[in-house]
Amino acid sequence: MIQLYSVFTANGQKVHVMLEECELEYSAMAVDLVGGAHRTPEFRSLNPFARVPIIIDEQGPDGNPITVCETIAILEYLSAKTGRFMPSSARGRVEVAQWLSFITSNVGPLFRGIFMFSNIVPGKIQPAIEHFQTEAKKAFAVLDAYLADHEFLAANEYTIADINAYPVAATSSKSIARGLEPYTNIRRWADSIAKRAAVQRGMKVLG
Ligand SMILES: N[C@@H](CCC(=O)N[C@@H](CS)C(=O)NCC(=O)O)C(=O)O
């Protein structure tokens, strides 16, 4: 059994979709970020950076429980545990690593910037919001150009790179004007992923 601590956001959805895709047994617990539940000493003992999602797998690689935080680490861990959603070729695995990094290191923080300056930082600093929106659109243009002649992000197959990117396209994109409307290739890719039953279930977890 896997214990999941998470929230109904794109970062959470990446892990929720992966758990559903891998058909793993898990129990989901919503963490009250607004109330500060992630800043308690108990929570920091799981993730010192005080962020979700986190999983605790009772059956870790050595048979003992393991705690995993950071979405990329969780996706890679579950992929290795189940032997799924990772290309068999070394070249394909490099492509997966590149797209995991591009989405999580570059695109995710841009949407976090939009969220923080729109909702958390006092004063609604419009130039900051516009800066992050402009940069997020540039990143989507890169993704869109790539998907013009690729069915999936890596190795011509559905992998954790797609699972990591899909919730950003489906959920985070709502915070830029016109959402995914200008990005026809991202829409084609996202529409095909949205048809998967596991994705449909995962996207609703904790919603
Ligand atoms: N790099 C982290 C980012 C996770 C993250 O930003 N989580 C947000 C929720 S989507 C969070 O826990 N925010 C709490 C806070 O910033 O205080 C990952 O990939 O898991």
C-alpha cells in the first residue's frame, strides 16, 4: 500500500495519474496548504522543503518503507517499481530525462510565479504577472513546435515524460490568456492523453 500526501494541483495530478496508470493500491490524504499543515515538524520530517506531493511506500526497494518527495523522483520511483512508462532504449531514457527537466525546472516555476503574484504576494504586481505569463507562453511554444512532428514527448511512446507534462497543459494552462487555444499540437497531444481511463481517474483525485 502507498500513502499519498497531496493536493488537487498540476503537481499533485502528475503523481495521481501515475498511481492510476500503474494500477497501484494507494490511499490519498489531502494536505491543507492554506492552513499550513505542510509547515509542521511532522510534515517536515517527510519533506524538509515542506511541499507536496509525497508518497510513502510500505514496500520499498529493500522491502522496508520508503518516503519519496519531488514529483520527478516519485514518477521515476514508481516507473522503476512497476517497470512501466519508461523506454527500453538508452536514447529514449535521455529524451524522458530532458522533458522531465524542461517541464519541472522551467515551465512549472513559471506557472508558480503566475500563481504567487496573482494570489499570494500582496499588491498584485501586474508586471511580474505579465512577465511569468509571457515566459510560460514561450515555453508552450517550444513544446508545441516539438509536438508538431512527435506523437509523444519521448521515444514515440507514452512515458512518464507525458504523465509529468499533461497536468501542466490541462490545468496550469488555464492561468494564461486563451489557455491552450493557440497551441494546436499541444491540444492534439493532450486530447489523446485525456482519453486514457487512468488519466481521467487520476485527474479527479482529491478534487
Ligand atoms: N519541486 C516540487 C514542487 C512541488 C510544489 O511546488 N508543491 C506545491 C503544491 S503544487 C506546494 O507544496 N506548495 C506549498 C508551499 O509552497 O508552501 C515537486 O516537483 O514536487
